[in-house]
Amino acid sequence: MSHHFKETPENAITQSGIARVIPCKELDVGDPIKWLSLALRDAIRAPGLTLFYGVLFAVIPWFIMYLVEMTGWHLVILPAIVCFMLVGPFLAAGLYDVSWEMEKGHKPTLRHSLRAMRRNAFNEWGFAILLMVMMIFWLRVASLIHALYPPYIENDLESLLPFLALGTLVGAGFTLAMLFVTAFTQPILMERKVDLATAVLTSVNAVWVNKVPMLIWGAIIFTTVAVGYVTGFVGFIVLMPIVGYASWHAYIDAIETKRERKYE
């Protein structure tokens, strides 16, 4: 089981002076599996809402690929993904609200979950823009690596290995950075009306304190997304709501909420 909440240990994150850091728990390696089991329970208890949000998460990437195939214009991918990055956090907030309502003993409704998207809208828009900037930076770095690739190298595995290793290393670094920033930021912004800096620093600190469990959780999310793409986005109908619900339970398990200690 996870340990009790305690004051956040002093480190470079808590001493940055940028914003306060909400205390977190020390998680166990088996906690991600517990979050998934709780998420599956939520999905069964709210099948209609689960299907609604699952279809949205599946239709958006499918529509992006449809535009590319229909127009043959691959440049449409970037603006389409940017739009998805802006909308995605708000869809996730709707899923968090469903789990939160059931946790409080209420019956979740579509109207209530949609209203939850604007509970802390200003900072949630800021978070969406932050994700967009990180994604664009990631794409520019990938383009730079590709531009530096020597055109005269033979197209065999031995020749391509250094290039592939560099790309994989950079991609892994960006993926890890995204995990630190995104793990708990969105549910913090929805449950507490705090500023974006507080939410991001709290997420970064919680992942840093719980490196092994959170790496396991990140691997689960990566596998889920990979399965969704392999199944032509059909898998997203079930998998994305479960990840959303599980992310809420991860937040409740890892970060001190207002019910443990009054901050606001």
C-alpha cells in the first residue's frame, strides 16, 4: 500500500521558488495495477459516458489520418495534432469528473462532466498550450536530426544504427519529460483551483519521488497508445477512458487532495 502523505522532502524542485509544491505519497510498484482495476470498475459503472468519451478519443486521430489520405497533404498532420493537444486535456477533465462523482457517491452525468472542463479553464488552456509548445519543440528537434542525417550513408541496419540510436535516445528523453510534466498536472488543475506552475511542479516532484512506480505507469500508457494505433484507433474507444479513469485514481493516491489538508 502507498504510504501516508508527508511533507515534501527538500530538493531542487521544492526549493525552486517558482511555486509551492503540494505534498505527495511514496507509492508502491504495484499501485499502477490497482489504478487500472479501479478504472475498470468505473468504466463498468458508467458505460454510457465511457463510450461517449472513448469514441471522441478514437474519432479525432482517425479523422486526422482520413484528412491525410483524402488530401495527400501530410502537412495537415501538424495543425491537426496541435488542435488535438489543445482539446485533449479538456476531454481528460471530463473523464476525471466521472470518476470523481462516483467517488463522492453521486451519479455522473454528461452535463456535469462537460461543465468540469471549464472549472479551471484559464490554467487548463495554459496547460494545453504548454503541451503544444513541447510537442512542436519535439518535432523541430526530430526534423533537425533528420536534416543532419548524411544522405550518402547506405540504407542498411549497420549504417543506420547510430542515426536510429540518436533518434531513439532523444525521443526517450522527450517522452520522459512529458511523463514528469503531464502525470498529475491536469487532475490537479481540475480538483484544485491552483495556478499552472503549482500543478506542474507538483507533478514533476511526485514523479521524481516515485520514479519506479511512475515509470511502470508510463510504460502502461505507452503500451495502451501503441495498442490503440495498431488497432486502427478502435482500441482507443475502451483503452483511453480506462487510462483517464486510472489517471484520476493515480492522482488521488499520489497527491494530497483538499480532503486530506485544507490548502485553499
